[in-house]
Amino acid sequence: MASDLSQLVKAYDVRGVVPDQWDETLAELFGAAFVQVVDASAIVIGHDMRPSSPGLSRAFARGAAAQGVDVTEIGLCSTDQLYYASGALNLPGAMFTASHNPAQYNGIKLCRAGAAPVGQDTGLTEIRELVERWTDTGAPAPAGTQGTITQRETLDDYAAHLRGLVDLTSIRPLKVVVDAGNGMGGHTVPTVFAGLPLDLVPMYFELDGTFPNHEANPLDPANLVDLQKRVQEESADLGIAFDGDADRCFVVDEHGDPVSPSAITALVAARELARNGGEGVIIHNLITSWSVPEVVKENGGTPVRTRVGHSFIKAEMAKSGAIFGGEHSAHYYFKDFWNADTGMLAALHVLAALGGQEGPLSGLVAAYDRYTGSGEINSTVADQADRLAAIRSAYEGQEGVTLDNLDGLTITTADWWFNVRPSNTEPLLRLNAEARDEATMTKVRDEVLAIIRA
């Protein structure tokens, strides 16, 4: 298996097919390597509802305990519940999940104490190298004293922490449909929402890692269809969809229309700035809407633009002391949550904002959704660098056009912008475009796609 570890260990996490690419034997080695690299004396571990998760999680715990490290198992949890435990207990953590991937996949998201991310440049490469070495030479020697493995319940404390950050006690009653996609939202939502003035209509709350109803990936519009239909049938105020490990949330309005994650970012940014006396840094990646920095400035804050990817956002959050950060992929990061991402806290902000006024969600978010975007469009290309160079030469030197290379190539004018960036893992170019009106956006999008696909 050693030769496969480059396929298994990604930029931000471990992820692959079980048992073809990895199994409990390998998970045990990852447990030993993790505690050595982060130099831990104790860690916390959680897992999602996939059939392979309990076994992989327990194997990882055995590997860590054999190195003399005490392990706290919190069992079934969402990824942000694991981040809560890492932050509240101040322990390095491991979450067993493959997020929105199909059932045969599983993975590990790792963090240092206080939910600080472990990625390619912050320990994951060293962990991979240790595991590769041990698969060839045999497992590492156990420590003189074996660590303990104990269980702890954290769901109630996690819910109380989140509810302490957003006041929902005085909102008007709301009817909300939640599609958990048979993922971990079915575990966390009932406890977080308990006792709030919410009429909850649950969809697919049964924990089932085979995903019998639809993929737990709300970024794909096909997986929102059931939620959209149910919101209309129930005459609900809104709908919320979570991905498999419930760290991302997607929102649809009272008509069932999807609300752009950029609009959610802008809305939550305005609320977080108000909570912080009208000042603070807000992080947004370079493919979020123009609306985000505009709203941040209008509310007294300082917008900071970053590359796409949670490791960049979390690093910038820590560096700048930002109070909030948002990505167009519906990851939302909060200073009050150890700079980690939590879809649940973003959902509570939306509920509080909606319930704190009388109008519908579509009217509320209109103020935060000012432009027309293309969404992300992927194109398979043989030579990424060649196509990027062709785009650059097509626009470079034109009057009123600016170019930057923060992440791929971004080209901006007074009326539109687009970004094209290469995938790190596949032969793809990803296009995002936005303009002041639909006709302009369509024209720009089609022009750029013609060059990419030439």
C-alpha cells in the first residue's frame, strides 16, 4: 500500500476508498504518526456515520495509545463538533469522514490543539512520510506506558456554545425545512435547534453512510431538488441543507430558490461586524461576489481577499485577527469558533437575521446579492499553463483591464471580473465570472470558455 499514499494524502486531509486504498491497519499507523508529528500527550477523535468510520476511528485510537498518548473518543459527531472539542479541550483532533464523497470513501481531517489546521505544509507531509516508512519497515515500537482510551459526550456542550454566540430567543417563529442528506446534520440539528421558536421539518435525518436518498453534496444543484420542493409544499420560511459531515450549510429561500453563499457571507459579515462594534477584518476568497467586500466596507469592516482553500483562510484569519471569513463553497469561519469552519453557526445567523424582521428571506438577502455570477464551471484541458497563457494574452494591455495572479488568473474591469484557476488534483481549469448584469456576465463567460476549450 505504501506506493498509494500520495493518492491517499491530499492537500488538506487523508481521503480514499476503503478497503482498496486504506484500511484499519493503515489507520493505526496514521494514529501513531499523527501524535508523533504534533507532539501530543493527549488527543480527541470523532467520526461520521459511514459504515467504515467506527472501525477506522478505533484503529487510529489504538495507534495513538500505543505511543503513550491518552485518547478521548467523542463518537458520532459533525466535523465542526470535533473542532469544538479540539478547541474547548485544547487538544489535537482527528475527524473520520469523507465529507460529501460517496459511501465507499473515508478520510481523516486533522487539527492541532485549538482546531488549528494540519495540511500539506503544516504536518500532513511528515505524517505521510512516517506512515510510508512504517508500511515498509514495520510498525513503530510501542511506548513504555500505554495511553488510555476514554469516551466523552460533547453534543450538548457544542450546542450550548453555538447558541451562546447567536441570540435566537426573541425571534418570530419560523418554519424551517432541513435536509441532512442522511449525514451528521441529522445528529446535531435536533440538539442545536431544541427549544428554539422553530417549526422544524426534518428530511433524511436517519444516519446512513450509504446515502440512500441523494449524495450529501449540496453544492450540486441536483441534491437540492428535494429540499426546494419540500419548502414550497410546506410553505416554509426557508430551507437548509448540510453536507455529509455537516460543516457546510446551503440555504434556499421561501420560494425554494438557492441563496448564494456569497450573499450568506455578506449577511453574516454584517452581523459579526455589528456584534464587534462595527469594526474588524473579514476574510473572503477571490471568487466570492463583489457584494462581500462592499457590504464589509459599508458596515465599517476591513475586507481581506485570499486564495481559495480552507488552509489559506484559516492562516489569514489567525494572522489578521479576523472576526469572520467566508468562501463561495459555503464554508464559514468564525473567530469565536477557534477560526474553524462551522455551517451550523452560519445557519443560526441566517435564522436570527430572518426572524429578527418581518420580511421574507428573498427580500432580506436581496441587499447582499447585487450582481450576476456564473457559478464555478470546470473544463478538462490537456495543458493548464498553455490555456492560462492564452487567456492572459487575450486580455492583457486592454484599457481598463487589471490582472492579478493571487490564485490562477483574475481579470477585472469596472463592469465585470473573472477568475480561472487550475485544479491541483485533476486536469481541470475552473472558471468563475461575475458582472453587473446577466447579459454582460453571459458574454464574458462564453468568451473565456471559448479560449479555455479552444
